[in-house]
Amino acid sequence: MNYLTVENISKSYGELTLFENISFSIHKDQKIAFVAKNGTGKTSILNIISGDDEADSGNITYRNDIVVSFLSQDPKFDSALTVEETIFASDNPILKVISNYDKALLNPEDADAYQNAFEQMEQHQAWDFETQYKQILSKLKLDDIHQKVGSLSGGQKKRLSLANALINKPDLLVLDEPTNHLDLEMIEWLEAFFAKENITLFMVTHDRYFLERVCNEIIELDEGQLYNYKGNYSYYLEKREARIEQTEVETGKAKQLFKKELDWMRRQPKARTTKSKSRIDDFHDIKHRASQRRNDHEVQLELNMERLGSKVVEFHKVSKSYDDKVILNDFEYLFKNGERTGIIGKNGTGKTTFLNILTQIGQPDSGKVVIGETVKFGYYTQNGITVKPDQKVIDVIREFGDYIPLKKGKQISAQQLLERFLFSRKKQYDFVEKLSGGERKRLYLCTVLIQNPNFLILDEPTNDLDIVTLNVLESFLLDFPGCVIVVSHDRYFMDKVVDHLFVFRGEGVVEDFPGNYTDFRIYEDSQPAISNASDDKKEKNSWKKTEDNKLSYNEEKELKNIESKLKSLAFDKKELEAKFNNPELAPDKINKLSKTLQTIIDDIETKEIRWMELQEKLLGN
């Protein structure tokens, strides 16, 4: 059953053409992710579908009898209403029945009104609906339903908008970055919700685990063309790579044919036959195919990082509270060079406060934080870049100098640096306020990295960044020789980047878990439910070193890290070996692939030897 048809829509802003003649359709039970690079029009397409914007040309057609809900990046609410009033302000008839029943409960003396409201609840079977909508509000941490919307934070407003969309039980739900402003627990609940609810989805998201587990189809906008993939994220990656390789092969063939036909064209007399005119027409098509070039430049990250000394950062019995809310309680930790730490915990448990104390933006109530003399922080905050009126992209970078120092005494101009972060010379003279959300985040990342930090702190770095930039950032962080701390709800990103976790439990409890997020999730899910609080704390800490455990903490961490890396390397090896099946691989490409494959094999062997050493020590052999 067709729900929505998009026919030949186009959108331009001045001389910038985002897309032309885009067409696709959405059918019942599809769960579609829409994927594209930042700045290529993802949000514009969602705004056109929702009616918040208009296409320059083309048509949007909805099926008449369906209910559609939209989750935008910047939801608009009446700030004078409460959370509950905002929920009840929708057109959903069952919500109006529940609202009338709640009002009748407040006036028990009016028996007729109560009886009528009760009968309406029965007639519309609204009891289960009421339970579910309250559960949704609870899961999204919107427990104070009498709070005014005007007093909510940006993240709370986004969660209220999501709650509104889910509660209305639409046939079609259109979502723009649904996992932004959700903590990990909320994201996992939302995944399970979409798995069991019969809702058709069309979404933009950069959360790759969410893509993997929720979506059954992916539509990609690439170089102005749409491509459909009937599968999840893993399937999309595999088929996309095959498509790009096939395109490169076809372009290579077209170039060879073009040279041949160009020679023929130059030799043709002025008077041409009908047959030669047909060949001339074909020549122009060949020329077009031969000149196809992918604009597949990747962000290039390069640092002139100062070497970290032996002393990095030390926490000595650090405590911090706000009134009765305890954030840290005698927290002790010594950071070592090269650590990659992830921070997880529910909203409000103190993650950002901890980072502010670490960077000395905030001060502890007691205890002390000792910063090594060589430490230079790079702090990527959730607030992002501060936009100044009429400031252009190039002006942001020139505040740090016209030339930026790189490794080995090299330097680079502000313009060249921005090109490495995918800002074309033309784009560099756009106003910052006109950039897309993802482009602003990419520019902000550039300003953090060009200050050459050796201790990187990334607070939700994955929000709004496209998948291409995320992949490059992950690779950069894996090779980064300094310290890294990451706070992120992107589980894929955390799994790839971090070696251990600080788990913020609340009430001042911060636990150090030796492994990445998936390791932690598996461990947590394997534990029996504990009712006694003291037993719970004992159980949660059972990964820590005991007398029977023959590995040190760092060795435990290393073992977990090796196991994770071996899985990743095995996947890379398999993926690379598959490329050799292409019979049209050029000799130089074969040599390059062979060298890369040998490097991976050597790395696997080295890690396997170390894994066996640690296993023998663990087993006491």
C-alpha cells in the first residue's frame, strides 16, 4: 500500500542546487533510512515532505486516509503550555477522551460528567492507550507533566516532540535525527519500540547501530542520484562499495572508448552520412560517461601534537555536589598517555560536570585535579560553534592565523585547511549561520583540532555529522597518540574508539569498566536482577581485580581491546580479499591491495600472539 509519492522535486538556494528531479515512494511497513553527506539536502527533503518548506518543482502526494507525524530538528511549541497540555493539544481523538476523563477526576462532585467520561474511556478502549502514553513519557524522562514547555531545555523539547509523534500512533512517522538528545537507555528502548510497533518509518539518522537494527531499506542521495538498497546498514555498505567499484570500471571503459571515438571524430569529413551522425550522437553520450568523477574527497585530519609527558591528569579524592545531588564522591584516577576512555550514564548523572572539572572550567568541592605541564586540552562541547553575525567560514579559521602549523615544520593556509575539511573555496565565503547543522559541527571540529591538542575531549561529537565524516574521525582517533575521552550516545562510534568506560551510575558512583560499550551491554544483560542495593554494587563491580584474577587491570583492558580489534581486523581482511575477485583490477591496484592485506595479516598475527600470552597468564599456565 502506497503512503507517499515524491515526484521530480528540486531545490536550490541562489546558485546552490541541492538536488534536481528526485523521485521515490514510501509504502506500508517500510522502515527507510535516508542517507547523504552533510549539506546535500537531507533536512530540506524532510521539510518539503512535512510541508515546512516548498520544492522549486515537483509534487508530494499522500494517501488520503493515513495519519502522519513529523519529528523535526527544531520543534516548535507553545511555551505557555505544560508538557501534558502539549500532548493533549494534538488532534488524536483518544487523547481528547483521556483529557476529559482526567478533568472529570478533578471534579468528583459532578457525577454525570464523570460517568460520561468513564463510558467514553470504555467505548474507545482508552485505558491501554493511557498506560502506553504515560510509559512513553516516562521512558523519555518527561515525568513532570505539569512543567511549562518554555522552561524545557532544547534536548527536552526534542524528546517531547518525539513523545508527541509516538503517542499519536501514526501510520507514517518521519524523523530527523531521532536519537539526538537521547541517552543510551532511551535509544535502546526506542529501537525495541519500533521493532514491535506497526509504524512505517522514514528517517534521517547517523546512528549506525540504529540503522542496522531498525531499518529494512536505505535510500542514498549520492552525487545528485538516488540509490535504493533493500536491506539494513551492513547490506547497504556492501552493495554501495560494489556499486562504486562497478561505476569506476565502467568509467574506465568509457574513457578508453572515448579516446578511440575522439580519434574517429577528428578524422571525419564535414559532409557526414546518416550513419555517422548516429555515431556522433553516441560519441556525446560516451564523452559524458567518460567524464564522470566522484566528488568523494574525505576529511583530512593532521595535527602537530605536542608530546605528552609522564604526568597527564590525576584526580585525587575529588568530590562535587549540587545541593543534595552528588556527582562525584572521593573520585580517584590517574590518566596515562594513550588512554581512550568512553563515558556513559543517564542524563543528569554528571558527565558534563566531570568534563568541566577535568578541563578546570568548573571546580570540585573538595580534592584536587593535577594537570601535567605538557597537557593541552582540545574540548569539543555540545554547545558547538558560537555563530557571530555576518561571520564567514574563512573568518572562523583566520582567527587562529592565516597559516596553521602541521607536522615536521610544515604549514598550511586557512583556505587549504578548510578544503581538507570539505569546504570548497566557494563555500568558505558563505555565512556560518547559513551552514547546515552537520557543516557547522564539521567546522567546529576543525577549530578544535587545529589548536593541536594532545588530550582530546569529545562531548557528543557524532550529533549531525554525516557517516563519511564519522568514519574519518574514527580512523583519526584510532591513530591519535594522545589521550581521548568520548561522551557519545553513538554505540558504533564508542565501540570502535574506546578501550574502557567510566560508567556514571548516579549518586556519586563512577565505575571503571574494562571494555567497550557492547562488552558492557553484554555483561550487564548477563547479570541477574538484584534487589538489594549493597549486593547490586558488589555485583556491578565484579569485573574488578580479585585475588583469583591473575591479570592486572591494564592487562584486562588490553585483553578486551585485543579481542575487539581482532574481530574488526578479521572483517577488514574478509572485505579486502573479496576485492581480488574483480577480474578487471589493474596491476597497480592489485599491488596496493596486496600490501594492505599483508599489513592486516601481520597485525592479526601480532595481536593473536599477545592474546595467547595474556590467556595463559589468566589461566595460570
